[in-house]
Amino acid sequence: MRPKIRKYIIENYSVNDSTLYPYELGRIVIPKDEAGRPDLKRNWHVEYRIWNIDLERLVRKRESKGLNKFATISQRNKAARILKKEIDLLLIKGAVTFLKSKNGQSGIDLNTATLLNAFDFACKIKFLDLEKGTKSGFKSLRKHLVSWYSHEPKYEAYLFKEYTTQIIYQFFDFLSTTIVDAKTKKVMSKKTYNNYVGYLSIIFNFYLDRELIRHNPVTKVKRKKAYSGKHIPYSDDEIERIKNHIIEKKDHQLLLFIQFIYFAFLRPTEELRYLKIDNIQKDTIYVPPEIAKNDRGQHIRIPRALEIIIEEKKLRDYPKSFYIFSAAGTPGLDHVGQNYFYRRHRKVLDSLGLYGFGKDLYSYKHTGNIRLFKAGADIKTVQEQNRHSSMQQTDTYLRGLGLFRDGRELDIFPDF
């Protein structure tokens, strides 16, 4: 049951002194059924974070070796505790993980590698730190590549380095006209098409960044104009109804989670649920690089309204190592699962007749942006709060939400 982790300890000048890499101890993840009971039909696992030597940051890992063969809850619980203990011991002793093999070789020769060879190797490394949904997207793209090769077998033998923009376009033309969505029975949507363009571009950029190829042939493939239909902002009336309903149900933790998204523009699944008390600093919230969307640690200013909430909840009084949101309903040692708040929030939307209209937890981020901008915040403030890399990115984002400056700024121009 022991996970495949290689131990690595940096020895200091003193033989008896050693420096260990940071880590996060294991957490047993037990999926629940609709009644809230442990579900033996789904996969149980231990989730932990371990330092990656090559990436120079913590990466999330999951281990389930041997757990799911047990047929009873008590047996599976016992096995999970044993696995967690073994993982924790290795982490405490200085376990780390690597991208490269022991001999330091990249593990692939692009002089002989086909597109699928290069695709598989890049995914093997990229998958170490990708969300479940993104992994699924790469896997689907690979299936479509294989399907395309059945129609155009000559390209399967092409070397990875031989792919040009013209050939890449042939593949995406195939996706646009041939591939049918399994659920809708319709030709692939524009949004899915654009996602695949992005995924394939990531594969080529993986080797471009390592200076193993000279250019990325996917960069010239134009994306299609598409309306996402997701994360639609809430109206003022809907916000009021949702807030009143949550307060009536006394689900104070869900309300706090929403308020953090609304005021701090945090991504609920990838960022907020991993934040700890230590990340709430005097005037800012620090988003560490291992969970930040751009892999860079950044600070978000705490608006006065959110600061009042933080003080009322006395969040800074909890141990700094506690996660802000735990299954206990208060800050605790373990963070909540991926769907913990989504399920509770969906019940709220269902009760109010708002579910199914493209609105979800992420929508509060857009709602907060709209309200802040309409309240008079300048674009630089909005950029910093969103952690955008440029004001152009912020301007594009706001335009996507239907927000434009009113044009009256020039009315103050003095006469001549």
C-alpha cells in the first residue's frame, strides 16, 4: 500500500542537521451518497501535498492503493487510516517527488517521437498538478487525435516536429465537421473546440518552453467566438433572495464562503477551499503559488466590508495552520472537498428556482466585479483585485461582462 514516493533530504553542513521540504499531511477523502453516507461504490483516497523538486513547489497527490477493494465501511476506514499514516511518515521524513528520471534525462527523444508520443509524455508530467476536469479534457483530445488518424492515417507516422499549422488546421477542421457530442448528438460546440485548441497548444508550449522545438504551430489557429453560458452574474434581486434564504437556513458557513468569493474574487474550487488562517494577513489575503491560477503568490486587498466579517467571525484567532473552511463548519485541520459547497449551494438555487440558468458559485466573482466597477472603482483597482497581468486583460474581462466606461470622463474638458 505504500505510495511510490522517493525520499530526498537536503543535508546542511552539520551532519545532525537537515532541512526538510514543506508538505501537507494526508487527508482521507470519503465520497458520500445523496443521503450523506459513505459511498462504497465510489473511489476513496488519501489526498496530500508534496514538494516537487523540479517544479519547486507543492503539488497535490492522491493515493488509493488497496483501499477500494474492501467491501465494508469499517474495513475501508481502517485501510485508509493505515495508508494515511504511511504517507504522513514519509512526508515528515522528507519525502519529495520528481519530474525527471534519476539519470536526469527528459525521457523522450523528439527526433523520433510522434505527436502521440510527445502528447503522452507531456501529459505524464503536466497531470501531476492539474485539476480533474482539465485532465479529462486532455484525455478527450487524445481520443479525437486517434479518431482523426483513422481518417488520415498518414499523419499518425509524422514526427512531432513535422507538424505545421496547416496540418493542425486539418485536425481541427475534422473536429468541427465530424465529431459529434455524445450528450447533445450535435457537432462539437465552439467552446469545446476552443478548449481543445488550448489543450493542444499547451502540449506544444511544453516543449517550446524547454527549447526542444522552435515554434508552436497551434498559436496561429484561431479560436471561435463562443458564448460560454456559464458563471452568469446574479442580479441584485437574486443576490438578496439568496442571502435571505441562506440566513433563514442558518447556513453561515456557506454565506461566508460566498462572501469571500464576492469580495476577494477567489476561485472557489481551486483557491478558496485551500486557504488557511495564516493567509488572512493584516490588510490582505495571500494566495500562495501552489494554488494561485498563475502559479505566483499574490496578495489581495481586504475590502472594509470583508474585514468586518472576518473580525465578527474572529477568524484570525484560530490556529494559523487551520483551513478557513472545513467540514466541521468552522476552521479546521482538513479543507473541504471539491463539491462540498457546490452541493449545498445548488440546493439553495433549486429552492429559489434559479438552478439551471448558468449561475453557480463562480458567478459571485463576476457579480462582485460588476458591483465594484459600477460603484466607481477604477480599472487599475479592478485589475489588482483580480490579479490580472495587465489592464488590457481586465478591460477585456469587463467588456465580456458587458461593462464599459460611460464616456462622460471627457465632459470635464475645459473650453478653448
